Amino acid sequence: MGNIILTGDRPTGKLHLGHLVGSLRERVKLQDLGNYDEMYIEIADAQATTDNFGNIQKVKDNIIEVALDYLSCGIDPNKCTIFLQSEVPELSDLTFYYMNLVTVARLQRNPTVKQEIIYRDFNNTIPVGFMTYPISQAADITAFDANIIPVGDDQLPMIEQTREIVRSFNRLYGDTLVEPKAVLPQNEACHRLPGTDGQAKMSKSIGNCIYISDSREEVKKKVMSMYTDPNHIKIEDPGKTEGNPVFIYLEAFAEEKHFLEYFKNKETGEVEYKNLDELKAHYERGGLGDMKVKKFLFYVLDTTLEPIREKRKELENNIPEVYQILFDGSDKARKKAQDTLKKVKKAIGLDYRNDQELIQSTIEKYRNNNRQSEN
Ligand code: TRP
């Protein structure tokens, strides 16, 4: 069996820097390595309805935002099938059969879902659809025989649950589904980028995100007002780099070339800080001001985001083409999901049209019955 890569995002907002380092960059890397047979990226609009059923417009509007983010970051539709979940109804069929393999108690233990319930204030009003979305995510993954799932660490419980469903299914109905594996980014700082305010997570509602599509001015404003070490008051004070979002962002984004360019003295050719370790050491020792570090971070982010912004502008002038990419991808994805659904129904035994044995044995059953009653 070859390698099939699949990931997805809920289209509930524009993607931010956490998505860029946590998943988009990984996807582009995998895509360009080419060490796979098929690669899929799902825009999980159906999953997004499970907590936005009263605001479908938001989901609809963000499909294109997410697609623009993908394409401008370097996802190549010729190498990678981008599709819309709602365009592949076979996924709901699969979900329905997988539901029988999962207990309510198991769903209630899913730590990511638990967190989300608290965060959304669902209390006693948890929609069944929301509670069961991890099962639908198992359908997303198994429909494509995907074995490699590049995700952030908040998605690990979903992959674990998918693996359990695959094992239960295969045990009950014979070897049919492929067990997937999550792949996390190698750089630790990329696993979860904190918000600009130092909170653990970037969140649209808190307003502590830098978006991939933010303008240069927006990025600058957000970087300059970033939370740092609150005890680093005077420049001479020793500062903390651990847990300091400015340094975590540098960890995630700064490359050697950024240091060599930015800190190079034009006259002497000397480089003030050659790498992050040297910059950190000075900050920790004292004598390095927040402003200087933030200006460098802005330079790093701006250098990273500028080509993405340009690409996005181009795409924004070609919106019909972007929709077409999604529709073509959805058609292709649907064919594959149809094949899997056939395989799954056959394995379960719900394949009446092709089940000659069933028809034959039914014929015989009635023949015998009628013969007996004639006697
Ligand atoms: N739950 C994921 C998120 O919130 C989105 C998603 C849907 C997904 N289906 C998937 C991720 C399949 C990986 C694989 O971001």
C-alpha cells in the first residue's frame, strides 16, 4: 500500500499564523517532497455546520477564504486534491455505519471535544451533530484510505478515535479500512503558536491572531503590541524568553538568512546576532530591548508573508477559477469516496444488488418452505 495524505480545516475564518506553521507549511513540504501517491485537503464545511447551524453564511463565506489561503501559501491543485466536504455525501453514509462502533461514553471522553463544549458554552444543549463530529472525521479520513494525517496536536484525539473505529470495523467485518497516523510538525514551537497576547491559543473571538492575509500595516501593529515578558521593564533588565510569544514566533519563523540579512552591519559586514541563540542570550542577560526584538520579528514575518500576499492578490482577481478548483477536486474526491463506500457496505453485508448468494438462498428458503407446506 502506498502513502495517502489527507488533512482538513473547518472554514470558520481566515487562517492565521498558527495554521501556517502548524499545518500549511507542513503540507507544502510534503506536497513538494512528492513521497506520496495521493494527497487530499478537505475544506470541512459540513463539520463547520455542527457549531454554526444558525450561521451557515459564515461557513459559506469562509470556504473561499480558506481556499485562497491554501493556494497563496503554495498548495498546488495539480498535486493535491482540494475538496468540499458537503460535496461528498458518501461521507455521511460512512459516518452512519461508524456510529455503531463508538459508544456515547467514548465520545464524551474526547478531550478536544470536551474543551470545545466548555468554550462554546453548550452545557446541556450540545447538538448531537457536534458531539459526533469525531466519527464524521473518521469517515473523512478512511474514505480516502489515508494513512498520513498532518495535523496540529489538538487533532490527535480525532486521529486516535479514527484508529479505534478502523480496528473495530476490521475486526467485525474483515480487513477493509486503513489505520491512519498523525504527523506533527518537527519544530516544537510550531505545534501550537500562542496568541499575540501570550494566551495559549490563537483565537478569532479573543482577537489575538495574526492572519496570513493581514496587510503589512496590520501585521506591524499586532507585532508591536505583542505581549512579552512583563518583568522586562528597562532595557538593562534580564528578560525571559521561555513562554515569551515574541521569541516563540521567532523560533517558528526565523531562519538563518533572516539573521544574516537583518543584523548585518552595512559598513563592517559584521553580523550582530547570527542566530536565535545569540539573540536569546542577550535578552536573558539584559541589555536588549523588546522594541528591537519586535522590529526583527516584524521583518521576519513580513519577509515570509509578502510573497503569500502577492499570490493572494492574483487569486483574488480569479475567483471563478478558485471555485472551479474546489468543484473539480470535489468530483475527484467523490469518486474515491464512492469506491470506499461500496467496499464498506459490501464488508458489512449491505450489498444487496450484487449479492447473488443472498438472492439464491432466499429463493431456496421459500422453495423449501412452500414444498413443506404442500406436503
Ligand atoms: N477537525 C479539523 C479542524 O477543526 C478539521 C478536519 C475535518 C480534519 N476533517 C479532517 C483534519 C480530517 C484532519 C483530517 O481543524
